[in-house]
Amino acid sequence: MSFFFGNGTAAHPNGGIIIGNGYSWTASTCGAAVSCNGGNGGILGNGGNGFNGGNGGAAGWFGNGGAGGAGVLGLNGGRGGDGGAGGLVTGNGGAGGTGAQSLEGHIRGGNGGSAGLYGNGGAGGAGGAAQTNGGPVPQGAKGGTGGRGGTGGLLNGNGGAGGAGGGGYGVGADGGVGGAGGNTGLVSLSGRAGAGGYGGVGTNGGDGGDGGDGGRLSLFAIGGSGGGGGDAARTSTTPVTGGKGGGGGDGGLWMGSGGSGGDGGYGGGDGGDGGDVGRLSILGAGGSGGRGGVGQNGLYGINGSIRNPDGTPSDTPNGTDGKPGGAGGSGGNGGNGSWFIGRGGDGGDSGAGGKGGDGGSGANQINIKDSDDPVKPGGDGGNGGAGGAGGQEGGDPGSGRYFFFTPSNGRWGASGAGGAGGAGGAGGLGQGTADDEFYTSGGNGGRGGNGGAGGAGGAATNTAFAGNGGAGGAGGAGGSGGFGGRTVVGTDYRYYGVGGVAGVAGNGGRGGDGGAGSSVSVSGIGGTGGAGGTGGAGGKGYSGVNGADGGTGGDGGDGGADGGAGRETGGYGGSGGQGGQGSVRDNPAGSRARNGDIGSAGDNGIPAPPTPGATSVASKATAAQLPSPQSTWNNFIGRLNYIFFNTSPAVLTSLSAGDGPNKPISVDVNAYSNNGYGVTYTVTTQPRYGTVTREANGSYTYQVNQALVKPGMTDSFVITAENGAGARLPGVLGDVQNLLHSWAVAVGLAQPDTSSTLISVTVTGDGFYGNTDNAKYWVKQSYGNCILMAGAMAVGQLRGSVELEPSEAEIVNYAKTTNSVINPGKVIYIDENSPDGANAPDTAALLNYRYGNEVHAEVQSYKITEGQQALRDLEANIARGNAAIVVINSQTVWAAVQCTTGDCAGSTDGIPDWTEPNHGVVVVAVDTANGIVYLNDSGNPIQGELVQDADGNWVKKYPYGEPVTIGAFMNAWQSTGFETIFVSKKV
């Protein structure tokens, strides 16, 4: 009976000829020195998986092919096994196996299995990596080529995706070529060919694989997209190149569009060409050319040092400058469309220039002065490198026609945007001095490096749009002054000398100029200037030392030269840097210091970009769109293009720095319809921490909540553009048009009418949220009721009076007489000595029930990946004056506080638990500039400890609340999914 029915075994791998799956080999059944092919399935049955580079087994009539085994060195040349064929009637082909890793590479992945009449081809296996594990790289080392995708079903089904090229690791090893995508079936009625595999990463990136073609006799098929070129090394001492994008596959013989070309890889790789339609096509567009890859980042500067690797003194305290970024790659050409109902593919845009390398940081003078040599300043930071130039060669458009005579060509690819300038390096810490008769003044802080200039946008031609200028790099922060005259007194340090002068901040880099326009294309937009660096902090001494002013923001780049079709606006000037912190005087008799002022913002480029309240605006890039339909015939052709081959709209924005008392940010919007009809745009997702208003000139103004103007905040909103309104017909014709257009979008001929763009805005500030005066509401708990005491502290804070803060007895009694909202048949808190305390949802309910006339409490939790969002919400709430109760792991926080005193052993009692959410505290303030979170923690008595100050007065050891580093706080908080009770005052 097993001959007819039953699954295969190691002894007899094939399944029964009527019903049965082929045997799949494992490490325990396939010997280490042999390659094992998967067993074949029966009429009803799947093929088994191969092992050690063995091929997957084939299915019978109904079933899926088995996967090929991963390659092993010494067997079949390390090649991955091929996937098994799918069932003759229906079933998918098996995936190819991955090629083996080796020193020299060049080992292919297995090919995907083919389908029968109906089904999808299997994906090709990835090429084997060239990996020396840190050893020398053999000459010519290269990742293996990815396996070819399997062919789709003869009548229906998609081709399999090509396997990715293997990575090349180590200097000189290149990435492998991606595998070709599988074709659709020979006479496919419907299907999409497989995408080419991505090129492998390496010193030079590997080329992407070509997309699969529609079957030679297919009725309808979409060509596969070319695989993206592999990324080159992020930065290197000698220029390298990203891989070229794979070519798009051709569409079906009668109907279907060509596949889009793959994008060039990072490092200036060229985009691949779009695929053509089939030879007898009556409906289809050429594929779009791939976008050129972003240019390689410039090499970073080397940090300054005070010692050589052998320990001898070094004379290189200053950081070196970063190197310029590389040029962007060329765009691929668009494919040719049908001559009956067709459109040529768009040329691919050139790639943006690479980012300039960051300047190296100045060295910190960490050794205390102990000789007659002059006190040493901190090293200066290096300047950032200039951004690379945008690519100049957009791809050529493909040709297409309607009814053989009316041209319907694609758009030329645009020149690339300039790359961003590199950031200036930070200045180093000035040398500190000990207290004696000779050495009393600390060294000056090092100067921050200037940001690099943004790269220029590529120039327009008579066919290609201009690129925009790149953003300037941020200035480096000034170094802190060294301490002066430090002496040990008991267990503390005292300072009797003069603190070092704060280091000067670096200025932001100038934005790159937009590319020059042409007679038919407007110029590019100028790049935004870089932000000024933060001023250095004054050194610690007998008297305070002023912080340095923030660096000046970089000027915005100018709009490109007018070639006859109009000139775009210049870029916005960069924001001034934050002032450095003045040091606190160590002796009451010493003079006080002030913090540095915010640096001046850079000037806007020419012509001036939109600002709030402006009523005029320069010519927008929409002036360079395809001409609006004029004649009835052209209008008819335009609507056919919309129905069958629409291209989604696009939005590009540039943002101002956010200056002035309220720091409004202007958002200059450039919307592109991409289909010859008008484009509209609107905000579809509002910001969380502010408002966004549309101006008369089409720009937007973002205004952060007033409570966040001083500390600053990062926020975002979504703009959605739409390009279909002008093309839609009314009435019955409109219904027919919508039906056809929806079908075209569903099968991949056309793109949707809308596209959404996330706009991120950052309002710079001092980074201090909340009010440390609220530390006065701290009280110590007497029982296991921490979160209830946190609730009492929150109510007292919102009432604004320590005398009006609920007592421990009051809130405990309320909890003992208030029903739980999550535990049926139970009150919130049974007894002072019960082992189970209250929880966050019940505490929020208690506050709303017992104090609801005064406050409102609401519980918020987050995903484990949303920590930064949770922190921003926390910062925003306490900045507005709300109270925030967070649930944390107590041991993590208490250990962090105790270890700052040098006594980590006393941080916890018993065996600590570092993961359990077991404690509730109130967040008083968050100081992001210094990385500290201040808490009102009823469970840690250290917050109530008193110490003697320099004048012998008894003062609180932690007057601003329990101080915890942000890292320790976030680690403790994530144990609960960042569970928080936000408590606000009712108005």
C-alpha cells in the first residue's frame, strides 16, 4: 500500500504515487558528506525539501515543490539546491537554497522551481557570501550570484523573485549580482513576472538582477521590476561604486506594462532601464527607469588625540576635516509602451549627492595639569565636508502612442539634489588644574568645527528638471572649559581656582544652491542652512564661568539661476545653536555665571522662501509639469493616460529653522501632479504637539504648543497629495472611467491618485521639561502602596500646595473603599499589609472617582518599540504642567541612583529583580541636555536625606528630585510597556 499511499521516508524518499508527500531531509538523516535531494510527491502531494545543497522534490499533479537545501562547501561546489517543480495542475514551485559562504565567494544560489498550469514560481536562493571573518581578502573575491526565480504557471501565476546577490565582506570584496526574476507562463492569461534580486553589499555593490518577462505568448502580464543595486561601502579612503539597478522585465505579448528598473545602489550606482511592452501589445506602458543611487558619504575626519597608540604624548589634539561626498548616480531610461493604447515609461531621476564627512572631534584634555607647562585647551573640532553634487543625468523617457499616431511619451528624469554637508566635530574639554600655588586656571574648551556646505543641485537641461541644493551641515558643539584649582575635601571636591573658558560653537554650513534652470524647466530650490552648534559649558571654579553662545546657523542656499522658465526660491537659513551652560560657582562668595545666548539664525537664500503671513510665492516646480491638455483630442489622450497609466503625485518640502519668540516653522510645499492635471494637497494627520495652518501662498506654518517653545520638541504630520480630481468625468462616463481606473490600479498598470508624505519638524530648545520645584511634593510611603502615594503627590502638585496634598491615610482609605475596574469582586487595595498593591488602571480610576472635580487621569501604554514616542509624550505633558505617574522596575532605578555615589553594593536589598514592573513614581522633570530624569519616588528614602552645604547648612541631598540617567529610566520604564498615568487639572 505504501507504493500508492503514504509519505516518503529516509529509506524511500518519494511519496506514494497517488497520495503522499516527498521526504524532507534533516541534519540527523542526511549525512554530513552527502547532498540529499528531497523526495517527489504523489499525484496529491508536496515535494520534500533537499539538504546540504540537494534539490527540492517535485510535486505530482497537485502540490507545492520542495525547497532546495542550503549549499555546503565541498558538495556541488557549495551551490544551493534548486527548488522542486510545483504540481502539473496547480501548486507553487519550491524556493532555491542559499549558496555556501566561502573565502572567495562566487557561489550561486539555487534556482526557484517552476509551476505547472496554475501557481507561482519559487524564489531563487541568495548567493553565498564572500566572508573571511576578519582575515585577508583574496583577489577577486565577490559574493555569489543569486538564483533565478522560477517560472509561473502556464496559464496563470506569478514568476518567482530572483535571489539576492551574496555580500562581500572585507576591503576589496565586492557584492554579488542579484538573480533574474522568473517569467510568467508561456501563454499566461494573467500574472506578474518575478522581481530581480537585489545586488549584494560589498566594497563595490553588486548589480541588481533583471526582472522577469511576461510569457512569449501571454495575453496579460506585468514585467518584473529590476532588483536594486547593492550598496557600496558607507565610506572609504578610495572612491567605490554602488551596483547598477537591474533592468525591468518586458510585459506580456498582448497586454501588460514593462517592469520598472531597479534603483542604483548607495555609492552612486546607476538606475536600471525600464522594461518594454510585448511585441504585439495593444495596452501597456513602458516601465519607469530606476533612480540613481545616492553618492557615497565623504570620509569622516579623524578625532584629535593627546596620546599615541604606544602611549607616548601626541601633538594632534585637533580633529581633522571631513571629506566631500560623492556624486549621485544616473537615472535609468524609461521603457517603450504600446503603440495602440500605451505610454512610454518615465526616465529615472539622478541620485542625490552623498553627505559630506563629519569633522573629527577635538581631544579632551583628561590629565590634570602637573607641570610647569602651560595649561592646555581642548582640541578643536574639524570642519564637516561638503555635500556631493547631485547627479546630472536623468534617464531618457520611453516612447508610447495612442492608435499608432499620437505620441504619449514618458517624462525625462530629473537631475539629483545636492548632498548634505557633514557636521562639524565637537570641541574638546579643556585641561583641569589642581589647587596649589602655581596652577589654578582651567584650560579653555576647544572650538567646535563648522558644518560643511550642502552640495549643489544638478542643473536642468532642455529635457531634465533641475535638482535642489543640499542642506548645510550642523556646527559642532564647543568644548567645556576645564576645572580650576580642584582639591579633595573629605569625600567631595572643592574648587578654588578659575574655571576654563567655554569653547566657541561651530557655525552651520551654508545650504547648497539649487541647480540652474533651462528654457523649459525652472531652477532648483536652495538647500537649508545647517544648525549652529551648541556653545561650550564654562569650567568649574571658585566663581561661575559663563557658557558660550550658540553658533550661527548657516545661510540658506540660493535658488538656481533662471534659464528662462522661472527661478525657484532659496533655502531657509539654519537655526542658531543653543547657548552653553554656565558653571555653578563653588563658593557663595564667587560671582554667578550665565548661560550662553542662542546663536543667530542664518539668512534665507535668494529669492526668499515663504514665511508666515506672506502673500506671494515664487514659481513652483509645478510650472515644469507636462502641458495641460488643450485640444479635445489631447484631453481625451490625457484621460486615457490617467485611466490606465496614472503616476501618483509627489510632494517635496523645505522647512525653516523656527526662530522668533514662538519659533514658528514655515513648511514650503512643492507638489508635483506627474500626470498633467492639477494637484491638491492637504494635511491628513495632524501633529501631536502643536498645530499646522495653511497659508494663502500654499505653504504651511507649524506652531508648537506654547509650553514647548522653550524646551523644544520633535513632531510630525502627514500631507497627502491628490492628482485625480481634474481628470475625473461626471455622470455615467465618470462611473465607467472609475471602474476602468480601479482595475488598472489593481492589476498594476496605473498608480493610485494619492500619495502621502510624512513631514518631521524639530523645534530646538534647551531640552528641559517640567519643574523641579515640584520635588517638594515628595513623601515617603509607609506600606506597599507606592502608586497610591504617587497619585497623592500628583494631586498635591496639581492643587499647587503641599498643605493640600492628600495624606497617606486618606488615599489608602479611598483605595480600600473603591472597587477595582479590572479585577472583578475586589477593591483596589485590600489592606496596608497585603502583598498585592494597586495598579495603574485602578489608580487612575481612583483619582477620577475621588478627585474628579479637580483632576482627570488617563492611562496610556505603548508598544515596546515606541519608547521615544512615549518619552516625547511624557515630556510634553510635564511641560504643560500635568503630572505623570509611571510604572517602572524599582531596582533598576535605585541601583542607578546609588551607583552615582560609588556604593553600588547598597543599591538593593536581597536578590534584585531587574525586569518586574513593581513600582510607581511621579516624573518631576526631564533634562535631555544633561541626560537626567528627576523623580518623586516614595519608595526610596534617599530622596529625603539631608547633607551639609559649603556653609554648614543642612539641605536636601537631592533638591530637584531623585536623579536617574535617562538610559536607566527608559530601561526601568520599558518593563511595563511604558505604562503611564497622565493627570491633568480640570479647568
